[in-house]
Amino acid sequence: MTSEANTPVLRNCIRLPLAEDELLEVTAKAKDYAIMHGAAMRSKTAFSPDSLNFAPFVLVPSSFPRKEFEKAVALQPIINRLMHNVAHDEEFITTTLAETIKVDEFTANLFNIYRKVLAHGFTQKISLGMLRSDLMLESGCPELSPRAFRSKAGADEATGTAAAAAATIAVDGTEIGTAAGGTAEEKNKKEMAVAAEQRAKNDRKDCRELQLSQATKEQKMDAAAKSIQSAYCCWKQVEINTIASGFGHLGPASKTIQRFVLSELGHADKLKNMPQNNALAGLCDGMVKAWDIYARPNAVILFIIEDVSYNICDQRFHEFYIRETYPHIKVLRRTLSDVHREGKLGLNKELLLGQQEVAVIYFRAGYEPGHYHSQAEWDARYLMETSLAIKCPSIHYHLAGTKKVQQALAQPAVLERFINDPEEIKAVGKIFTGLYSLDDNEAGNASYEMALKTPEKFVLKPQREGGGNNVYGVDIPDALKRMSRVERSAWILMDLIHPPLTKGYMVRPGAEMPPQIVDMVSELGIFGVVIGDADHIVHNYQAGHMLRTKLSTANEGGVAAGLGALDSPYLIDSDDEEEQ
């Protein structure tokens, strides 16, 4: 990702740069604080099961418009319900993935399990969805850009005062300024002078607001004048994760680090603008709610993990939270290979690992081909899917999270299949950016030509999770030309989002000290929990958030993949509010 010279910059949480001695001291403290509060990972370059590095983090929180954050939080239960309905629509999933499974072996293997489970009927009809809706701010939203308003309204507050005073400006039909009526014959000169002086004072005071409101009217905005002070951006959805939606611990942990840093720097007054984040509790409580539904007091919760877990703290804190908060519930950690060796079905199709019955399966692995070393791991996945255990995700939830399904959802009128409320349809439809099929048909071929002609406008995405799989910009034509028409069906094309920049210090293990101020962009993830069957949703709620930030020049941003840094949002009401 590259940033253009005119990319807007969100104002900083605090005034930067810091003095070098202050920066060195607080950074050293923050590194230790991160490790001692579990914001850590195992090193991929010098791996040891006995040591940890602090996870890369941004020193102070990055700004995020409050209105957009609150909109994302409010929308999450609707997205939960949408994905739940999609996962239970056999015809939609089958039709949507029909071309993809012909050329994508991994998705085909998942779909084969889905087809076999459907043929025998779901042993467990309840599913647990622990989702994460990832989004980025889009700086190309003119209806929310004060910078655009300023360019139309003019910078000189004195200019246009008389015209503003004489005008009646209404937004959504509400008057926010009127000129006094009457003529010289109806009023004496003294009254006229007093009235004019008072109007001039009022006009000078409110001139900027009036000018911005007038620009708003010209752009056919529906925002009230008093709410014009807004951030640059609206937000667009990057993707919905339905499997291994991580950072339930590291999201809140990043806030803990940055609260400490702000307090150390004498900015404790800023902490009120960092939103509460109970992601760890929200997600773990979702697993416990599913365990309660299973209703067998001796059954355990099973975490499916990779052969080597680098992101160990995020996983373990989920386990430790459950053990500390609900000590009567036991948690096991097993790989897919372990399940193949140890797992079997009981008389009622309950999943047994040795003598332990499994109530809930939480997949932190299984989302990429490398997790399946042989047919044994695929057999283990099938065994679990046919069992009585409640899966997170079940196989149909996993397929609902593929890029191809999400691309299909962005097509006009498709949302009406899954959401009944017109206002909800409208709200969800607004968050989708352009998503295009590359199937071998008229629409797909048109998308192919569009990508070759203007590749800098797009991202090319496969049906994969975990980061590091996408193709960006000028690399897209070569990638597409290497594919056959049929192979293209395994990919989708997405409009490239142009987020605003933030400026700050990114702290990484082994990096030079003191850190330098860099240009960064952020991706917000909103967690959601949904539990139910095809006919009824039992639990549905928003469950916290996480923020990942990367260099503005980087394409990928996964922290676990070594490409991003932990961060948390600092909510602002106006991009041009003065720094304190």
C-alpha cells in the first residue's frame, strides 16, 4: 500500500515528537510493561518454547472518529445475524462456491466435508460463531470531509459574512441562521445600528459553522450543522472472519499498554477517550454459553491449535480466563493430528478424546492448507463435524467466511435474502466496498479486463485467512495472466481502500532506539458472538474490538505474521480539534 501526497492525516492523540530522553525512557518502560502483561509472542526467527518477545505495538493510541467507531459497534449484531443466516443457506453456499471448488483444492476439501455432513444430517444443530468484522476508514467520503468543506467555504472567516447573515441556511429543513427583516422606514437608525452590531458579533462567532453548513447544502448533505465537525472518513468492510478470529486478548492488552504510556507522559486526562474493550471476556463467555447449552457438566472445551503456536499469549489468555472465571470447566489444547490419533465418537456421537467428552470445539487452526499435513488431519476435521460437540466454527460457518461468499453478498439485492429490515439492509449495504467476481463469464471477464487496465485500484484476494495471501496493485496483471480462465474463479477482486494516515511511534523487538515517527494506517476489528441453529438465534452480541496498525507503505498488516503492530483507538469527535 502506498500513500498519496494528499492523503488526509488524522490528528494525533498527543503532540509529537516527544523529547528524545522522554521517548527513550517511556519506550523502555512500555516494552517491559508489554511482556509483563501478556502482550507477547514467540519469536519466529529465534523460536523457543521457553521465551517470549513483546508483540510489536504503537506507543500511543491512534485516532479514530468516534461516530464511525460507534456505528461499527452498533452494526455488529446485524452482521452476526447476516452471517448466521448465510451459513444456514445451503443453496446459496453451494451455488456461490460452485466454480471456486473446481479450482481451489482447499475450499473443495472443506466443501466436501460440508456435503457429506449434509447428506447424513447435522448431529449438532447448534453453532457458535465468534466473528470479527475487519474494517478500514475510507478517506474518499466527501460527505464527511471538513477538508472538502473548507475548500468550498473558503478559509477567510471574514469573507462572506454579510452574505451569510442575509441567508437562511437549512439542513434537513431546520433553519440555523436568518437575516433580520424590515426596512429603514420601519426602524429608526439607532435600532438598526444596534441590531446590525449584534448580528455582526453573532456572525463572526458562527461564521465558520455557517460556511461549512452552506457547503454541506451544496453537496446535498443530510448532516445537521452542529455535527459538521467530524472526522475525514467513513468506514468500509475489509472482510469478515469466521474462523480463528484472534486478538481477543491482545486487543484489550494493547489498550493496557497505551493507557500506561499516556499516564507516564502526563496525559491521564486522555484516557476517557479510549473505549472500553472487554473482548477477552466477551469471546470466552460465548464459549461458556455454548458449553451451558451442551449441558454435560463433565464435558470440556477443546482448542484446536497449530503444531507450533507463535501467538501463544492470545490463545492461552482465553484458556486461562475460562479456567479462572469458570474453574469447573476444563480446557484442552490439541492439534488436528492429535485429534486423529486420540479422537473417536461415542454411542451418541459425542466426541471423545480418551475418556474426555468434548462439549465445544474452538478452532484456532484449520484455516489454511498448511494445517492439514495429510488425509489424517482432514479425517479429524470430518470426525469433529459429525460429532455432537458445538463447533466454532461449524463447517458451514467456515465456508460462509470465504471471500467468494462475501463477494456475492456485496451484489445488489442479495442482502434481501438474509435480512428483512430495509433499514438494516441499507446500513449493511453502505459498508461494502466494490467486490468483483473473476469467474469465466461476462461479469468475471469484465472484472478481469478492469484489473488489467487499472490494477492500482484493486486488491486480488484468494479464499484464505491468516494474512500474506493477497496481491496488490501493479502486481495484479502478472498474477492474473498466469492463471487460466478457470483458475481465476478461486480469487475475487476488491476495490483498494484509501485510509487516512496517522503519525506515531511503532515499537518492534530488536528495532533501533529511539523509534522514529512514521506514517501509519489502521484496521479495526469488531468482535461478535452469535449462537443458534437454522431457526433460532439464542445469543447475539458485540464482543469488543481490536486495532492493528501498519506502515502506510505496507500491504499486509497481520501482527502474528510480523507485518503490523498492536494498537487501540483514541476516539475523536473532530479531525480539526486543537491538540491539548
